[in-house]
Amino acid sequence: MSIWKYANPMQFMRSTEWLLPIFAYAAAACLVTGLVWGFFFTPDDFRQGSTVKIIYLHVPSALMAINAWFMMLLASLIWLIRRHHVSALAARAAAPVGLAMTVIALFTGAIWGEPMWGTYWAWDPRLTSFLILFLFYLGYIALWQAIETQDTAADLTSILCLVGSVFAVLSRYAVNFWNQGLHQGTSVPVATGGRSVADVFFVPLVISMIGFGLLFVALVLLRTRTEIRHRRLRALLARERAAQ
Amino acid sequence: MMPDLGKYADAVLSAYAVSLLLLAAIIVISIWRAKAIKRQLAEVEARSAPSPASSSDKSVDT
Amino acid sequence: MIALLRRDLALSIRAGGGFGLGLAFFLILCVLVPFGVGPMPALLASIAPGILWVGALLAALLSLDRIFQLDFEDGTLEVLATAPLPLEGVALTKALAHWITTGLPLTMVAAPLGLLLNLPVEAVPALVLGLALGTPALSVIGAFAAALTVGLKRGGLLISLLVLPLYMPTLLYGADAARRGASGLDPSTPLLLLAGISAASVALIPFAAAAALRMNLR
């Protein structure tokens, strides 16, 4: 009994039928708990005032934006090596969710940055890296849309994801290098993550992060189910057309 | 009920508004598309496999 | 491989081959920017490295969709795929042809065009060296993007979208090197990193490009 049995579309559909609602409810519970707690029941930060409340949105979304890409990378590799359609479709399904997470991270980052830096966009290394990630997501999604043959599209987007991942890492270092003169030593709000944050902020932050993670899983499960159905739909329609 | 957000009220509220909007958007779009595809598939399957001996257990619900 | 290179170069030099296109674009950009931002010497001097690099990037971008397209359309690509030369070699050769017709000329005219933009003289070595080191990466990465979209009719816009984030590291390091040169600082770190990216790209990307070509030819 290995994880590979879920590579079978039918097994995947059967299992996710009951898994999906569980993840959806768990996600809702964590998100509501984390965000409500963070927004209403935490104090202001000494330096950042009430803007610290943005952390409950910004850090989880940024984290998921990156994790989504990693998941797509893994799924792409599985497709290239083992040719499991569920894997390729899962990667395709995850991309728009990752894109949404990236956009949330960008917006919350810019809004948070404005009172701190005095401008919405200061080419801070981290935010710039997310802008580049945003472009990667767009290109990936666009390529899927552009190629007619679904298996070829899966192949090409997988390669793109691979090469893109290498360059995404390269960009991260390049952007840090490019911008180090300006912001060296500044404690960018983004950088606090979960480590140097005081306990009173930490728990709702973790709950929020878990919530975002569960939401990602729920959405990917839902969207992959849709992709599987969509694939079958296309096959049936093609067969109908051929029979005419 | 609403905490005193002080001078950063605009920033915090707009951050939450944008994020919740985007989250709602991706959730709603995903659900909507799931329902649409499921419905279309059911229609096509009904057309192409009317016989009860159909081995299609692909129309698994939800 | 040499024969393929000579053929591609000949094709691109002929009318409609797009040889001068990148150069012309580069020239136009360098002439228009001062008109657009105003003839303020200090301002122009500070943005000159960036403009020149962005111009090189965009000029390289212009001819990317041709790299494989024509051969794909008339079936030559399939023949090349079955030829004794490995497809990785084909991809590399075509990237080389692209570089010879785009990156190399751009590198050579960058310094004189820099004059139009008030580029400080101290920046010229770092700029030209940077372009020389970085444009090969642009060509080979561009070839990868072209390979991904070779089956598409209007692949040009998609290629630009795909290639943009991939070009970022090269652009960031290259422009940084030129700016360091302009302010008298030592540009060797970004130049080294640039060289590293190009070397790694030239060595490895052809494999990805060949894989993409094979997928599209199936």
C-alpha cells in the first residue's frame, strides 16, 4: 500500500471525495481562528503600531506562494519520470492558487511597507523576488493554456517549472545582491517570520499559517478533481466528434 | 469591537480587504469551475453511455 | 555543427532574416530615451547602464521566435532531430547563431551608443565586458523559451512572458556591474557571477531546450 495508488485517477477521486471536505473545514476553522485572534486580540507592536496585524496575512501567503511552487516542481518531476496524469494535473491545479498567494503576499507586503518605508514599492529584495515569482506563475499558467495537446502541455510546463525553479533561486540571490546597498541592516517587517516574533503574536500566526496551508491543500484537491473530470470530458467530446 | 488601529487603520484594513477578496476570489472561482465541469461531464456521459451496464464509475459525486 | 551554424547565419543575413532588427531597435531605443526623459546629463548618466542593458535584452528578445520556427514549419527540425548531430547540439548551435547576429553586435555598439546616453567613460569596460559575458546567456535561455513555444503560431508574446523572469539574474548582475564601473567601484564580483550564470546556462540549458523540442516534435 504505497502513495502511488493515488496516481490512479479513480482511486484519487474516491479518496479525495471524503478528504476534501475535511481539509476544507479544517482550513476554515484555522483561518477564522488565526485571523480573528490576530486581528482583534493581539496588541500593537512597539515600532510598527497596528500594521503588525498584517503579518497574519503576509507571512502565511508568502510561505504558501513558495510552497506552491515547490509542490508544482515535485509534481512536475513525478510526471516527467512516472507519467502519472494525476501528478501533472495537480501541478496545473496548484498554479492559480500559488499565483493568488503571491499576489496577496505582494499587496500585503507593499501595503505594510508603505508606512514603514514611505513608499509602496521600494524594490526591497524579498518583495522583488515575489514579483519575479509572480511572473513565473503567469508564464507557467500561460503555457498550459497555449498548448493544444494536453500531454505535450504537461511535458513542456514541467520542464519550464524545473528550469524556472533554478532561476527563481538564482534570482533570489541576484536580487539580494542588487539591493544590498540600500537596505542592509534594516529590519524589514517581512523578515521577522516566526522566529524573532514575540510569543503573543506567534500563536495566531502559526494558526494562520496552518490555515493557509490547509486551504492550499483543499483548493488543490478540488481543482485537481476538476482537472481530472475536465480531461475525461475532453476525451468524451473528442470521441463524439470522431464518431460523427 | 473593532480594535483601535490608530493612524495605520487605512493600511491594515485595506490589507485585510485585499487579501480576503483575493482568497474569496480563488475559492469562488475554483468551486464554480468544479461545478461547471462536473455538470458538463454528467451531460456528456449521459449522452454517450445510456446503457446500465456502463462501467463508468467516473461520475463519482462531489 | 559548423555547417548548421553557417546555414543559420546565412539565412538570417538574407533579407527578412532579422539580422539588423536587434541592432536597429537598440539604436532607436538609445536615441529615443534622451528625448523621452529630457536632456539632463546627470540623470541620463545614472540610468545609462540600465537602459543599455534593458535595450540589449529587448533586442535579443525580438528575434527569439525565429530561432526554431522556420525550421519547424518546413519540417527541417524533424530532419535535424534524426540527424547524427544530437538535438542538444542543434539547440546550442542555433543559440550561437542568435548570439552572433544579436548579442555580439549589441556588445560592440554599446559603447558608442552609450555616448548618446551620457554613459560615464569609466563604466564602458564593465558594461562591454558584462554584455559580452551576459548576452550568451540571453541567447541560450531565449532558445529554451523558443523551444517551448515552437509549435505555436503567435508564440512571440508568450516567449517574452516566459523569458522575462529567466533573464532577471543576468540583467541584475550585468546592470550592477556597469553601475559599479560608473561610480569607480570594482565590478568584478557581479561580472564573475554573470560569467558563472552564462557558463552554466550554455552548458545545461541546451539539454532542457532539446527536451522541449523533442516534446513538441512528438
